[in-house]
Amino acid sequence: MFNKVLVANRGEIALRVIRACQELGVKTVAVYSEADAQAPHVREADEAVLVGPPPSSQSYLVGERLIEVALRTGAQAIHPGYGFLSERAWFARAVREAGLVFIGPPAEAIEAMGSKTAARQLAISAGVPVVPGNTEGVKDADEAIAIAETYGFPVLLKAAAGGGGKGMRVVRVREEVADALASARREARNAFGDDAVYLEKYIEGPRHVEIQVLADTHGNVMHLGERECSVQRRHQKMIEEAPSVAVTPELRARMGATAVAAAKAAGYVNAGTCEFLLDKDGNYYFLEMNTRIQVEHPVTELVMGLDLVQWQIRIAAGEALPFAQKDFTPRGWAIECRITSEDPTNGFLPSTGRIDYLHLPSGPGVRWDGGIEAGSEVGLHYDPMLAKLIVHAPTRALAIARMRRALHELTIDGIESSRGFHLRVMDDPEFQRGDISIQWLEQRLSTLTGPNTDPDTLRLAAIAAALVAHEERTAGRVGSGAVSSSNNGTGSSTDSASASSTPGGWAALARREGLR
């Protein structure tokens, strides 16, 4: 086992890795930008080193500097977390060449699976089913049109070098191809420095189901079941769960075997994830392999009962997996909500500022993987994800009820967050039935982010407003504040002192105060 590991990341995943190391008796080195000087991960590590100004291009993405810090502090390995440099083959190779251990797959496996077109070619050679499409970047609009007409519209243009919805466009008719291709290439170039775009058949209404894979250096490769990741906005996952309501034990075994075959074909080692589209008829198609730990790994940990991050470290240190495939059967149900600093009622615009107050949920089956605390400053330099709220329960229905309770307990004051949005998803009848697809959220978004017309919510708001008005009245502050401003153009302010003696007075006051 290593004596010391450098954690080349920030936020909740940096804390997650630090905690895994602490339980293994491994010391940690945190790195941080000037914007993260007071961040929790800096304080929790055994050592912390400043690596640059706030922009990630000048701090967390400067691989040479991270390697130099690792060597200087005596770290033997580097854990990249997810994002940043986690899927950069050149970084994994540079770490290895510096005499350090990269806690992740070999650079060659990252290269094999890092390009979506290369991954498709590898999958086809291994007999893994893929979505019909081409395996190389298209040259121009004419070629794209020819390929699209071969498979039939609609089709999907996808950036070869990236993910997260960047450089991705759905094209439904021939006339849209040229503009969509130019737009996808431009976005891909800006996001990944590579404007290669390929084309595949667009499958209507599929689920996004992924299989967790774990492989060691001794030739053992196994899968840890599936995660349902269909609740997405603009191809960004927002809620994940394990297992999936759409996957039977027989289908799990087949998809798992396919993921293991893909991993073996790539010479994969460490934790990785194969992503699939699952159609309504139970057909599945390989999309890509994420050569890192996934954001949503906790739901697999909870239903399978093991620490994936610790096993990443153990595998990198040379340990063999002591498990057999038969040891992995889902136990219960886990759901994860990504808590982001975004305003769902305003188009999910980023929200910045200081977290004035933070109250975390607790109780049976509740887990909080966060990188924030009261006093944390949330800016625009990094991803808006603040934390992940995860629950585990015996059944899916109980997991939804537990998540709803946990979300009600969560309080984040000072910035807007996605908490309220997640609550409304938990209450949605279609979500509760598991009747979802990757298009579901986009189709339901106006309902899930629009004005809340739930009668109970409105009644509580009205009662609360009436109580506030009563407090102001008894304190002799009528004529200032919210009460006097609630005439709404009627020509006179409300006399809350007489409200209680007027039939319907409290109701009228409550409506004006609570719903204005």
C-alpha cells in the first residue's frame, strides 16, 4: 500500500478520495487554486499545496505542476478523481514516466476508450453491440447526409473526443445537417480541442443505463451491476439510481458480460464504466467507456456494499480482487441527487455567492458527499455541483420517500440550489413509476420548474405570511415592510389590525402577503 497519495482534484470528490485514504492509513496531499484556499478538502488533507490562480487551466489542469508537487512532497501515486485530468492519456503516461502510480487505467486503455470513434471500433471488434453509425469523423456535410440517409433520420451528431453533451446535435431532416454539423464541430473544438464529429442513428425514447466494471492487474475483470441515469437535462445527468427498474437479472447478466468483454478488449485496469442505451424492447447498445470513477459511484457502493474508491487505490497498489462475479447482487435501492448551485426556476442559471447557512440531512440510509460548508464561496470558475445527496432503502418506493424526507431536511441559504427541483421530481407520478427515458426530463421540465401550484404548499405559504403579518402588527410595525407594500395598487395598505375581525380578512391578507 502507498504511504502518501496526491489528490489532483477539488470539491466533493477530493474529500471522497481523502476519506478513502484515511481509512487505508494513507497520507494525502491536496492541491488547491487561490479560489479554493479555504475549501474543506484543503483542510482535511495531511498537506496542501497551492498550484495556481482560480482558472482551472492555470491550476488543476497543469499536469506538469501536479506531478512536480507529488514528487516534492513524497507522494507515490496520484488520484485524479473525475473531470479535470482524469481521462487524459498524456497525463496518465506522464505520471508513470515520472516514477509515480496513476490511480486509474493505463494510458493505453484511456487512449483506446477515450475517443468515441475508437471505442466504437474496439467494441465492434469485440462483438459488443453498438448503435448503428459510422466509426470515423465525417469529412463534410455531404458525407454526413449520405451516412444519415443510409440509417434513416433522425440521427445524432457526436463529438469524437468528449462527452457531457458537448458537440452533440439531434438532426431530424436532411436540411438541418450542414448547420448542425458546423455547430457541433465548433462546440467540440472549444470544449476538447478536437472538432472530429461522427454520426449514429438516433434512438427514440431509450434509457441511459451504465455498467460499473472493476479490473485488477492479475487478469480479474468483473461487473458490479447497473445504474439508471436517464434523468438528464441537455445530456447532463441529474439523478441516478441503482438498480434500474428496466433491467431484469437475466438482462443484467448479459449487459454485464458485454461490459466485461469491452473492458478486456481495451486491456482495462481499475474502475471504469460502460455506458449503454437501452430501448423499449430490451435491446442495448454500447455508447462509450468512462475511464475513471463516476460521479454517481455511490449508488453502486450502497447496493453492492463495497468502497469503490478504496478498491481503486488497492488495485493501483497491486492487490488482486478477492471477489467472484456471483458475489455481486443488488441489495435494496439507492438514489442520488446532484445538488448544484443553479436556479431551476430561471433556466438553471448559475447562482454564486456565500453559503450563509447549511443544514445537512441525516438519519437511516442517508449519505451526503459534499465539498461545501457554511461560509463557502461559490463562484463561476468550476462546475456548479456542490454535493451529492444519496439514500439507500430496501425498495425503490422507500428510497424515494427517504430522499424526499432528506431533501426536506436539507437547507442551503445564501445561493440558489437544485434542492426544490429534486423534491418535485420525487413527487412526480411518472418518476415514481420509473416511467422515464433520456428525453423524459426535457419533456417534463416546464412542469417541474414552473410555479408550484400544489394546494398544500400554497396553504402553508399563506399561513406563514399571515403569521409574519401578525407578528409585525403586534410589534407595532404596521405601515412598514411587507404588509404596507401589499396593497397591489388598491390605493390603500392593508390594516392587519382589523384583519382578524373582518370575515375572510386573514385569508385576504394571507393571499396578498404569501402569494404576491
